[in-house]
Amino acid sequence: MIKKLTGAVACSLLATTAMSAGIDRSGQFLSPIFEEGNYAELSFGSVRPDVSGTALGAASGDMAGDYTQMGLAVKTQLNDALSLSLIYDQPFGANVDYPTGTGYAFAGANAELTANALTAIARYEFGNGFSAHAGVRHQSMDATIAIPAVSGYQATASNGSGTGYVAGVAYEVPEIALRVALTYNSEIESTHSTSESTTTPLASTTDTTIKTPKSWNLEAQSGIAEDTLLFGSVRWVNWSNFSIDPSLYRLAVGSALISYDNDSYTYTLGVGRRINDQWSVSLSASHEASAGGTQSNLGPSDGRTGVTLGARYTMDNVSISGGVSYSKVGDAQTVISAVGPVLSSFTDNHVFGAGVRIGVSF
């Protein structure tokens, strides 16, 4: 039961991180390391947010661009106790594009941030239900941004990379499909040559240091009846220590380009059900609490609540999983710095997500 059900559960995660706090995208989950034997998977997700607001009677238009997510994992079982995994994901990102000609103060602003990570991780099973996993994660990131309302500000941050680590423990009782896993993801620091310009005219090229935040993932599951699995997770991310602070933007505005006042907690709870030897399904709900206060115009949301439906079809050693989700994005207010302390209001927004994963045991 555990193998057939957790595939549907894991695939549903592809669609649940849309519009999460900060620039969180993948959730940094490590489910492939718990697959049986030798295993490889390829995943693809598509996210379509619809986020808009108003200020001073002007509507922003939909400012959240669609984006895709890719993932790849390979796990090799070296012996009964030791396995090695290599996981590629896109843990952080942003895609902002305010339409032009709306009269909204941030009209024409756009930003794109892309991060790619490769994690090499070893897992050792002690034979009494306990196991430990640890590894290194190498991450690269680049970004571009334009904010016409701030003296025609534009910036390009070159690709920079850094290395961090992953460590965790797990406890399993296969007879009842029980597993509890706790994983720590360290900060990763990278340095980016950043070219900035304004219409004043001011221009500079300096180094910008970015530290993506540390986080904890707690995941749990257990059989609660024949062919039925209860699962859940809690993710904490240290966003309060994160910022992107290029020098010319700080000189022009007096603050960081992106920063957050609060850490985030994301909760997921769901149930999986095996229908027969080929099919299993899952249904889950997720919630991220509102932080309050004002939010960035580059991320005008405050919390979210969503539901995800997942399914998995297994044929011999191949599995195909899929997930679809709908999330209600939390209402938010942002400061329109170009006109002073006027607040914009972003309400009644939502996001759709879908994902597919193909797994092969060998």
C-alpha cells in the first residue's frame, strides 16, 4: 500500500506551492529518497496565478505571470542499508509582469527570478525503523527587474551560485505504512554581479549577496484503514532573515528591493486511497497563515488556502502520477512608494496548478 499511495501524494505536491510565502516554489521535499529499490522520476508542473489589485481608483490588471516547474530524481540502492540519490529541482522563483497603460502606479513593472538546485543525498537505514539522510545542495540563481515608477529603475543580476547542506532523520513502520521524516535545509549564499540604472541618470555595477533561507520540513503518514493513508506536513521557512538589497535601489528608495517581516508556516493534511492494483488517489488541503502588515508589490499576497486532488496509475515498473490544485490567495495591501504612503488592495485572487510525474523502478 505505501508505495502505490505515496506516489499520488507526492505528485500532488507539484501544484501546492504556487503563491507560497516569499519566493518559495518547490518546497524542497525529498520524497524520492524513500522509494523502494532503484528508482528514477521526471516531473513537470504548470502554475497559472490570477492576482490583481487597485489603488487610487486604478486597477493593476493581472500581474502574476504563469510559470512551469521541472524536477528530476535518481535513486540507487547500494545495499540493504545505504542508498544514494540525486535530485534536481527549482526551489525558488518569481515571475511578475504588471500590464502597461492601466494607470496603476506600478504599471509596466516586471521581475523574473530563477533558481536551480542539484542535491546529492545519502540515506542510511539502521534496521530498527530509524534512518538518517544527509547531503549537499548546489544552487544557482539569476534575476532581472524593471520598475518604471522608481525613476525608471532597471537591474540585472548575473547568474551566481553557492552550496549548502541537507540533513534529516526518519522513522518507519512498513506494516502500517507509518513514516515520520524531519529535514533541515541550510541557507545558501550566492554573489551576483548586478547592473543597475535609473533615468536620473544613475548607473552602477556592484556585487549583490543573496542568502536563500533555511527551512525545516516535517512530513508524516500512516495507514488508518485497509488501503487508506493519512498524510500531512509542516514547512517552516526563515523569510524574516531574507532580503535582496542592490545598492542603487537602496540609494533611490531607502530600503531593500525585497524583504519580509515574518517567517512562514505551511500546513498540509490529506488522505490517500488505493482503488485497485493499478489506481490510487489522494485529496489534500493546505494552508499558509497570513502574516499581516503590508506586502511587496513584487509579491502582493498574504497567505493562502488550497485543495489538491492527486491520482496515480501503475503498470509493471512504471507509474504515472498527476495532481491538480486550486488555491485562494490571501488578501494583501502594498505600499505604492511612487506616490507616498498610499495603500493598494489585492483581494479575491486565486491560482490553479497542475503537475505530472513519471516514475520508473529498476
